Amino acid sequence: MRTVKDNVEFSGVGIHSGLPVNMIIRPFDRPGIFFRRIDLDDKEPIPATYDNVSDTTMRNTTIGNLNGAHVKTIEHLMAALFVAGVDSALIDVDSAEVPILEGSAVNFYKGLITVGVTNGVGKKIVVKKEITVTAREVLRKLPFWTRMNVYLSNFLYGRRSDGFVKLSPSYDGALNIKATLVYREPIIGKQSFVYSFDDTKWSRQNFLRNISAARTFGKYSEWNYLKAHGMARGADEKNVIVLNYAGDGVLNRILWPDEFVRHKIVDALGDMFTSGGFIIGSLESYKGSHALNNALLKKLFSNPDNYDIIDA
């Protein structure tokens, strides 16, 4: 078990609500990542685990009770905690979202390594059998009208529901991730990126230099629609890569031509850490999503033959 050596504080806005958020990551004396809504009467810790994910439809991962204490957009922070090796923390927030900061994991990660992490060995989850979840599987489980809206959106934007995520055994003691995006927008097109985390200094430096600063992205043409439906009210050109109407350029600067798929690595790391441990396996994500990642973990843990747990 490893926790932070001191409090780590962040302030910003929620990307969907647009409301101010103050957050403190505190050292903790029990295994697991827990959030606590200090603005509510219900201050019971909320486990950041796959079986406590309550929503993935707003382009983020939300944990807790949607009608009560819940926290949205945890994935970037969870990715930073994963790579920093922090598997024990109590995180106080005074709003329903983690602050978006610059739209990536970089400042979360820098804050964690600045205060330092205690020595220890985290719980490892070793994948033993190949597990696959497809977008069509996830769609079939949605309510009828939600499913119809997805099909209509896919038709209008020329998209296909052919995405999948796959976990298989790895034999190098690492979590190896290959992410692929396929978008009709010319500036994205088809992009792939590979990252391996093996709990070494090199893999952490690789994350910091090449992945952590990759930001979330969206189309300017969807901006007003999202805001009108309670999403992206805190989004701006400082925390989102904004694609222009044609999708052949952006309205702000990008860090890498393939920053889009690098951000998908951030999302995948964060979602995989809701497993409750450090996964050892190979993850292939083709047109992946938060919904697919969560469904994959549920399928993984549905059968004890799929994995082993090494718990120090």
C-alpha cells in the first residue's frame, strides 16, 4: 500500500458544471482510493471502483449515487494516481466534479510526485485469460431510446459502432496499452499510440513527457449543444482541444499531432485503476470509451478464473 506523504491541493472548475471546485488528496491508512463530498451532509467515503461507477454517458467516469453523493470526471486524476503508484488516498471535494485544470493529467501527476509517495507494494491484478467487450454489446444493454439516439448520431456523423476493448495476459510484468482512434475529421483520422507501465522510473518519465499533458478534445460545432444539455459548461480553449467546424484544424494549439489518441491512453489508465489495483496485462483499445472500459472490468471480475490477485 502506498499513499501520499502530505496533502495535495487543487482548485479549478468542473468541465461539465462550470462550477468552482476545491480538492485535497490526503494520506490514508487503508487500501483504496476514496472520494468524500465535503459539501454534502453525506460525507461517507465513495470508493473509486469499477462496481461503483454509476455513469459513463457524459464522456467521463462518474462514481457514487447519482441521486446523492457522487463525483464526476475522475479519470484524469485516477491515471495520475496509477502512474505515481498511489493506491491509498482520501480525496475531499466540495463539488460534484474533479477540477478539470488544463484538461489532462499532468498537473495532478506533478502535484503527487512533488509531495512524494510512501514506500510499499501495491495490489497487483494479473490477467490470466483474454477478455473482450464490443461497442455493440454495450449498446444492446442501453435503454431503447438511448440506443436509438446513439444510432441516429452515428448515422448523422458517419460513425460505426465497431469499437472494442480487449484485455489479455502479458508476460513482462507490465500494463501494456495500445489505443487506436478512428475519426472522420481529417485532423484526427486514424491514430494509434502504445504505452507500457511497469512501475519503473523510466515508465513514469515516459508518461510525464509523452502522455500526461494530452488534453481532452471536442468539436466547436457541438459546443452550444453540450452546454445546453448540462455538459461542457466549464470547457474552454485552455482545457479542451477545440476542432473547427470542418474538423480539418483546431482553434487552439496542439502539443502533438496525435495528442487525441495520447489522451485516450490517459483515460484508459484512469479507468483501469478503478479495478482497485495495478493491472498486469495487455489492453487493446479500438475506438474505446469509458463505457467499454467499465464493461471490460465487470467482465474480467465476473469470473475468478480470469485473474489472480497478488496482494502485499
